[in-house]
Amino acid sequence: MTLNGWLQILFFLALVFLVTKPMGVYMARVFNREKTFMDPVMRPIERLIYRLTAVDENHEMRWTEYAIAMLLFSAVSMIVLYAIQRLQGVLPFNPQKFAGVTPTHLAFNTAASFTTNTNWQAYSGEATMSYFTQMAGLAFHNFISGATGIALAIAFIRGIARRQMKTIGNFWVDMVRSCLWVLLPVSIVGALVLVSQGVIQNLRPYDKAVLIEPMQVQKTGPDGKPMVGSDGKPSMNTVTEQTIAQGPVASQEIIKEFGTNGGGFFNANSAHPFENPTPLTNLIEMLAIFTVGAGLTYTLGRMTGSQRHGWAVWAAMAILFMAGCVVAYWAEARGNPLLAGVDQRVSASQSGGNMEGKEVRFGMANSTLFATVTTDASCGAINGWHDSYTPLGGLVPLANMMMSEVIFGGVGSGLYGMLIDVVLAVFIAGLMVGRTPEYLGKKIEAYDVKMAMLFVLVFPLVILTFAAISSVRTFGTAGISNPGPHGFTQILYAFVSGAANNGSAFGGLTVNTLWYDTAIGFDMLLGRFFMMIPMLAIAGNLAQKKYVPPSSGTFPVTTPLFTVLLIGVILIVGALTFFPAVSLGPLLEHLLMAAGKTF
Amino acid sequence: MKRNLLTAFLMTIATTILLGIIYPLVVTGLAQVLFPKKANGELVEVNGKLVGSRLLAQSFTGAGYFHPRPSAVNYDPTNSNGSQLGPTNRQLIDRVKSDVAALQAENPGTPVPIDLVTTSASGFDPDITPAAAEFQIPRIAKARGMSEDAVRELVRQHTEERQFGFLGEPRVNVLELNLALDRTPGKLASR
């Protein structure tokens, strides 16, 4: 760990702090339909969209209609994405002549993945997807799944803010305004900034470069294994060319981060130099991941009239974020004790540490910071492979997701997930003093707590069920690539990532199989929609309640004490639920690694 | 319900056209006009022939060239990936052990910088650390009949410091450094 590394981490946190208020104020104005500087450009486009799609922008929805509209839009767009993948062979913008995506379970998995804002990738982008599928299928879902999340968070905030009303807004209007006012303008500017640093943006066929030194490569047989000649020596092939994959990357890269989607244009995601060529692009991408999530805490404060509550929530997020950074940076910078004869120490000429699966331009500080950010939010982009992290370094992304990504969080989903934790925190505080809990003037009653518990319990139920099945059946264990406790972590990580709609992976696990594609497909769908519905139910229920002015018995939600209690609830709900599983995976591996054991 | 279903269909079409087609094409057009070289992958040509991209490492194994970091995918940009080996996997430990042995034979007594024996995340990390460049200088100087200081000076010229003085890590672009070596007079100078 270096002073410069900490400076970079704190500089990043300072930037997150600085964008919170402007972003929050702007979003509050957008969703209250007040005037903004984007109106002259976006308002005509918005009106045109409503006219074309039969939307009455003044219609208000109850929570049930809001949920139905959201589900219908998700279902239709998911089916379209499935169709685009299967038909890409006959669609335009396909210079590499990729055939339709097969097998069907992969196309299903990918459709579910991008619809749920997970962007789990069981395919390799540069070898599977045409430019059309990337743009109109995948990047398009980056916009609308992010916009759906923001819409729902706004609906939840309205539920808290409104008094004795039956409605919580209009899904179509919230979704379209998220796209046009929030996501699109930042994406256009951000994409061009990324290109200026070297992120590619073109529609050309892959280039062929003639290598300066021809390369000897071991042939692989039809079974995918390295081939050996009859004399027992590896049979080699001379390679004289390097095929350079191209594509419209920057336009997808920026929304992949800003919409906390995380699906890379290329298999190597943000570790690929064409997606993330410089430390500046790395910083922009990380900041893009947190901007909406941080801003929404301010929007919450503004729309509910309690700005200090917004900051109290922000503080809980920032503290948990820093805790993750410290552990991940420390664990990775220590390096791998099992490697002998190598220099893993930090010096002026290298950042040292565990460099397997990491890139030199990022080193330890920026790799671990990115891993923390991407899993605090439901992004799932990676700039180094989490599978090759040390056990405790890899535990940080896993634990962040297990807390269901409420630390700044996915766009929208982070805030409403956090507010469910707030409801629980207020409820627990109420139990402790023996009074009916209140939250910002709303009584929290049995119905709300039941729905909150449903929200909280669906998550581990789905994960642990699928992970347990995969751990004991051969169709699950066959995918493991790293033996020992690490193999169990690979399986656990996959289902946590799916249900949390993160999408990062312990990438060694072979997941393009009938079992994993299907199981993770449902894991993602259940983790998104079965959590959204109880959340909207709470929003609808809160909206119709009377306002109760705070009294001396009200637990204030604006104080450091509240922040501490909230962190406690997050840790108890997230960490304790999964502790037995974690102890069988990363914790066990850490102890065995310290004892010098290999697998 | 019916009306919302109709809207779901129409909304999917309308937003696909705007966000899935118009947006990326507009960005492509602007990028190609404003930053044509960057938008196309910073391709490198030598004598009019495309030899690679400065952002993608390619294999160098000759004694007279700086070697990039190992690749789990043979430096193939149509198959970007890392090794995905976990920290306690014997395959990783054994691979590093044999790579370390080979490198120590070439530069005895100097500990091997970690990035030279670990596979990168992309499979074609264009950079090595200044430590990894320094480690290789004696081999290159010998193979090219140059003085170590002359090679070191070339490395220094191709060392990129942290961006804005504090972002990221110092690094050396292997392809550019090797092309510079080839332009330098010496017994291996070529092209």
C-alpha cells in the first residue's frame, strides 16, 4: 500500500461527494417535472415518444399498475433481445458475419441478464455478438434497465413523500425522463471523452496486423485441449498475424458504467485496453458507476424535505465503501505468499502485490478500488479478474454483493435496497424503545415490515438454494476450474452475482452450460423482479398513509446514531445470513493459504 | 393492462431506435471526425504495413526485444481473457515457479518483478512496470551490442509517468519501446 494509492482512493471519494448534490438536485427537478437546462432539447423528443407510444403523461398510477407496466416493458424488451441475438446473422452491422447466438440457453441467459441490469456474460463479446446486437440489443438494455431502476427508486421516494395519495407516479414518464434527461446526455459527452483517451468507436471489420516476431503457439485439438505430437512434444503452430477486434465500444462503455450494468463489449471487460486504456478512463468509469447512486441520496433528501436524512444515508454508504477499499487494497497489496522467488514488494518502479489477472496501468490501488466500486454498485464491470484475487481480496466483492449492493448501489436499485434497510433499522429502533416506528412522518406497520422481510429473504433463499444444488451435483461441480475451497467460492459468487444483479464473476467457472445458463437466468430474474414487487408494495402503502408529526418518541433518522444503526442492520442482514457459506469458501481458503496449502 | 401492453411494444421500438441505433451511430460519427486515430484503436504501421496497436501487447520472445507480460490467450484480441487461476491453484504456483527459474537464469541474483511472471487480465496488457523493463535491460544490451545505459535511456524515454502526476501507475509500453529499439543503430537494427 502506498501514500499515492490512498491519495487516489480519497480523491475518488471526494469526487463522489462533489457530484452528489448537483446530480441530486438535477434529478429531483427532472422527476418533479420542473424546468431544467435540458428541456429545450429533450422536451420535444419526450413529447414525440409519448405520442408514438400512446402514453398519457398526466396519468398517475397506483403501485400495482406501476409494477405491471414495468413488468410488461421488461418482458417485451427481453423477448426482443432474445430475438435479436438469434437473428443477428441476417441483421445489419455484422462485418464479422457472426451467426445467430447458440445454444438457445445462452441466448435466454443473456436476454435475462441484460434485462435485469445484471449483465452476467456467459459469452465472449468479441467472438459472439455482432455490432448490431451490441448496440441495439445489449447497449440499449443498458439504458432501459438502468432507467427502470431509477424510475422505481423515484416511485419509492414518492411513496415516502406523498400523503394520503393512492398513486406513486407514471412508470413510462419516469423511465423516459431517466433516459432522456439523465442517462443520454451524460453518455454522449462521456463516450466522446473516453474516445479522446483511446476507447475505440468504429464499425470496421477486425483488422489484421502482421506480427513483428512470428509466434509459436501450441495447437489445440477439437476437444479444446493442447495437442501433443507422436513424439510426446507439444505440436506447435506458427502464428504471423494478430487479429484486432474492433467495434462501437465507447458508446456502450459509458452507459455500461453510468447505468451500473457492467456488461463488457469484450470478454475482458474494463481490463481490455480498448475499453479502459488509461488511468483517467478508469477514474471516469468508476465515477460514472457511483454518480447516480450517490445523487439519489440527495434526491431522497430533497423530495422528502429532509436533506440531513439524505446525508445520513450517504454517510452509511461512504463508511461501508471505505471499509471495503481498505480490506481489498490491503489483501491484494500483500501479494500471494505461495509464490517464491518473485518480487511482490511495492517500490518506486512497481506497485507489487498480487498481479495475476491485473493490469500494470492500474496496479494495486486502482484494481482493488474498481473491484470495490463495481460490487458496491450493481455494476459488475471488472478491470481485473476477481477469480485470481487473494481469498480476502476476493471476499470484498463477494461481501459487497451479499449486502445486496446498497453502498451507493445500482442506479435506483441501490437506493430502494438501502431504504428497505432503513425501514428495518427504524423498525428495530422502534422495538427497542417500545413504540410504533415512524419513518419521515409515516408509521411503519405490519404490512410494511412483512414486505420488507420478503424483499430481504428472497435474496438469500434464491442464492443459497441454487448454490447448494450446484455444489452437490456433478452438473454444478463440473464447472469448477480452481479446486479446493476456491471452487465452492466460484459457485457461490456466481449465484450471488446473479441474484444481486451484479454480473461480475469468478470467471474460471464454466457457465455456458444448460444448468448454469438456466439456473443463473432464473437467479437473475427472481433477484430483480421478486424484490421489486414487494418494494413497490411498500411504496404504494406508504403513499396512502397520513402524516404523523415527529414527537419526542420518534427515532431521528438524521443523526450519526441512525447512520451507525443502519450500518449495523446492513451488516447483520447481509453478513450473518451468508456467514456459514463464506466460512466454507474464502475464509477457509485464506487459512489454508496461510498454512502453505495448494490444490 | 391492454394499453400498457401496447405501450410496452411501442416503447421498445421507439427507444431501440433512439438509444440502440441513433445514439451509437451519432457517437461513432463524432468520434471518427474528432479523434480518428484513437477511435480506431491507435493502430501502428511500420513502412506502410500494419504491425499492431499500441494498446495491445503482442508476443516478443527474441533476446533482443523487451518481452511483454505472459498471456493466458496467446495475445489474441479475439479472445481476451486472463488465466482465471486462483491464488491456491497448483497450476498457478507451478507456472510461476518455472517462469521464475527461466528468468533468473538470464539475470541471476535479481528477484523477478511480479508482473513479468503473472498473466494480465486482458491477455494483452500493453505495459510492463519500470521494474520489469529494468530487469530485462542486460539481456537486450547483450543481444543488440548496445551499452546497458543506452538501453536504459531508451526505457526512460518510453516510461509513462502517472497521469497528471498521481493517477494510475508508472508504465512502459512494450511495443513502442521495441519499435524504438529497432530504429536504434546496433547489430539487430532492422527495417
